[in-house]
Amino acid sequence: MTGASKILVAYAVAIGLSSLICAPAGAQPSCLAPVAQCDGNVRQTDKRSVVSQLLPAPPNSATTRALLPGHWTFYGSNYVWVPPETRLREVQTAALVQGGYVWRNGSYVWVPTHYAKP
């Protein structure tokens, strides 16, 4: 036997022993894969294998808060540095609606870009 074949045999023996050691006697096979189940059914999802414990829904009145980073702004004829915020402020979470003409009262009226009402 050459050195390479000895290594391959030792590797195969180690894999076989590790599978025997890691699986306790009488253990059930794992059913985590939804494609092939342990009982042989293929392409049918096993609903029992999926963790059915759902996370609680977030409250409806949750507000998003953020910190504004420091930035340069134009003040008078000079640029000034505005330091970053140190307290959280509420962030607008409504969708931005692009401005456009809307038919109202028999004529088109320009509606500027605005946030949708929540």
C-alpha cells in the first residue's frame, strides 16, 4: 500500500467512525429538508419539520428614530459645519409621491411632490 492510499483508507475509517459516534443509538433521521422527506416523499413539504413558532408582530404605533450625521451647510455667504445629532429624532416613514397634474374641479391642478398620508 502506498502512502496516499493509506491516507485515503484512514480518512474513510475516520468518517465512518465519526458518523457512528455522532449519531446516538435509536436516533431519528433529521427532517429539515423540505424537498426530500425522511419517509421518502419527494417534492412535498413536510409542515411538521418547519419551526411553526412565529415571531410576534411589531406594534402598529412603532416610530422610526435616527441620528442625523454631521454635515456642511451654506449659511449666509459661508459654509458652516453642523455637528452630528446627539438625540434620536423621528423619521418620516410615509411614501414619497412624485408631483404631477391632477384633475380637480374641472381643470388640471399642479400637486407638488409630497409625502403620502399614513
